[in-house]
Amino acid sequence: MRSVRARAAIGATLVVAVALVAAGLAVLSVLRTNLIDQADLQAEVAAREVAGQLALDTAYADLDLDDEEDHPVQVTDEEGRVVFVSQGLRAISGTGSAGVSPVPSASVGATPSPGDDDDDGDDDDGGGSGRPERGEVSSDDPDFSDGTATVDGKQADYRFAAVEATTPAGLTLTVHAGAPLAAEQEAVNTVRGAMLTGLPLLLAVVAGVTWLVTRRALRPVEGIRREMAAITASEDLARRVPEPGSRDEIAALARTTNETLTVLEASVERQRRFVADASHELRSPIASLRTQLEVAEAHPELLDLPGAVADTVRLQVLAADLLLLARLDAGEKPGAARLEAGALVREEVSQRTGDRIPVTVEVAEDAAYEVNGSRGQLVRVIGNLLDNAQRHAEDRVTVQVAADGSGVRVEVRDDGAGVPEDERERIFERFVRLDDARSRDDGGAGLGLAIARDVAARHGGTLTVHRAPEGGAAFRLWLPRAA
């Protein structure tokens, strides 16, 4: 039962079994109903033939009974006494009569005297009792009942029809005629036996076919499982699971699994490169700081205190950048504070007292550019873009805030050398420097732009670089406007 194949086979077999049993019961019920209807019709025809003869004042001895063995007949009077039975009928049940032996006063072949029943005839002639008129057969539907009859020493099940007839003398008689149910029982038993014999065979075929089809369908899944187990054991994320040639769900699963492995491989490789680059970046200031401390320990007069402080600050900034990147990689969601982008830019620029080049802010005074996000992270993005512009600008750095479609654009421009078109995506990678030597001297680790783009993406925005009108680089931060 732990196997999908076994559960599928058992489930399909149970469903088919329930459906077949329900269908079989319905077929048997319909068959039995039709056969009983036929028996009812035969019994009714036989009863009406006898009733018609009695209504014509035919003596019991002269009654024409066809096939008395298959259609036994019993006639009773108004008080339920048996006045006539067909030849060979020895016992009967299901007709409501007291027995099968005719009463002495109405023996076989005797016709009741009209004078003996004048009073009864007067009562019946009124039509209020619902009985047929003199010399007529009741036109109402007959009453049907199940019972048994013993004919010539053989007992069998019959379907009886009861039809009333009134003789010309006014005597109301009830004719009970039976139709045998042996054919119905035999047919039902035959069909039931065939169903009981064929059902297990059919269920076995269903279970076997389901098992084979499921096994064939799940064969690629086993291949995917084995390959995933091998990848887990070898830790080789470059391997891929086999993709079947079919276009079903299994093939879609294999393709999705390979896509996931591709993303996972890229993520792991990025993390490895990140750790290696971070270790490399940390090694230089730590080594420099250690050298300065060792020299100062041996020769206190040679201590380069400003250099040690600079290296410590560089380590602090690098550690803060690495911590922020780790939080972003972990999926940290930004806050939902409502911020005014223009005020945010003015505040950040006003606090930058050590910039080499003054920053020009272009924001409409009467406009409100509200966005949702984390104040600290957005300030970090603006600060990183301004730091980058300060490192590359010649004489001018400009920050412009304006509406842009359904969002707000914050553009930081400089008049430096700009960014080559083929490098405009690579500069957003971590630890990437286009001017490696100068960036190391200035203390940059190549993380500022990477952090800025990650934060922009977390806020539902974008960060791109273009050529500025001044000739340098124009970094465009786009954020969706607050609702």
C-alpha cells in the first residue's frame, strides 16, 4: 500500500467494482421487473378469459382452460369460499382463499340458481359497491400477488391476477389465475451467476492493466528520484535529471526540477563567490591594520593612527554592507512606511558634509512624490548612488526627483567618464569595480551598486544606468508610487 502503483490499482479496482455492482443490481432489477410484468400480463389474460366465460353464465364444468398446468385457476365467491379450481391444482397460497376444495353448495359444474341470489342481485345491481354489472367483467386493473401452487404434485412460484366477474344471476365471483415465475427466476439466476463469475475476472483485468499503465507512467519518476539521490550524495549541482520525451506532467516535473537545479547551482555559485570575495576584501584591511599595530607595538613613535582609523572604518562599512546583503538574501521584506521621496533626498544631501563636489537637488516644490518602503534602506540606496557619483564626477553631481508613469524616478547624474554600454549590467554585480585600483584606494568594495539594486528590487522598483546629458553616468531609481 506504500506504492503509488498499488494504491492506484486498488483504487481503480474498487471504483470499477462499485460501478459494476451498482450496474449489475440495476440490470437485475430491470430484468426482474420486466419478467414480472410479462407474468402479470399472462396471469391477467388467463383470469379475464375465465371471468368472461363466467360472466356469460358458462357452467364450471364447461369452462375452457388453456394450459391448466402453467396457468392454474381458482374461483371464489363473495364470501371467499372456493367454488372452482382447475384440474390438478392441489394447494395454493397467495390468493387469500381458505383452501382449494370447492364448497358442496357450489360444486364443479353447478350453476347457481338465480332465485337463490335475488336479494344479492338487488344489492349488487345498484352500482354503488363498485362491482361489475350482471353478465360483465370488471374493467378495473386486477390485483396482483405472489404465491405458490401445487399442480400435479409439483410446487412452484406463481404470479396471481385477481379479476371479478358477475354472472347473469347476480353472483359476483373472483377469478385467480396464475402465471409461473420459473422462467423469471431462471433468467435472473442465470444473469446473476454470469455476473458473479465475470466480475472477479474483470476486476483482475482492471487491476492488472492499472498496475502496468501506472508502472510505465511512473518509470520516469524513478529515474528522476535516482538522479536526485545521486546529486544529493555527490553535491554536484551541475548534473540534471533525465527529461522524458512525452509532454505529460512527468516531463513538466523533470523540466521544472532541472530549472530549479539551475537556479540552485547559480545561487550556490554566487554564494561561494560572495564568500571568496568577502574574504579577499576583509583580508586587506585586516592585514594592514595588523601591520600598523605590530609596528606601533615595536616602535610607538611610528604609529599611523589616521591610517589605522581609516582601515577600521573600512572594515566597519564592509561588515555593514555584508550584513545588509545577508538580510536581503534571506528575503527580508522592507517596511511599509509612507515616505516622500523629495524630502528624503533633501535630508540625505543636507547631511553629507564631506562631499568633494556639492550636490544639486532638482525637486518641484509643490509636488509630492510618496512611496512605500523602508526609510533606512532607501536612504542607503540614495547614499550609495551619491558616493558613486562623487568618486567619478569631475565638477557636477545632480539629483532629480520627478514623476514617471505610475511611479517616482530618482535620478543621480554626474559629469564623469560614464559607464561603457557593455558594462552597464556588470557594475551591479557584487565586488565588481571598473576602476579596481582607484576603488581600493578610496575604500570601495564594489558592493554599493549591488546593494542599491537589491533594495530597489525588494521595494518593487528598478535601478538602471544610462548616459547623462552632462556626459557622465545617470543612475535611475524607479519606485512605485504609494496608493
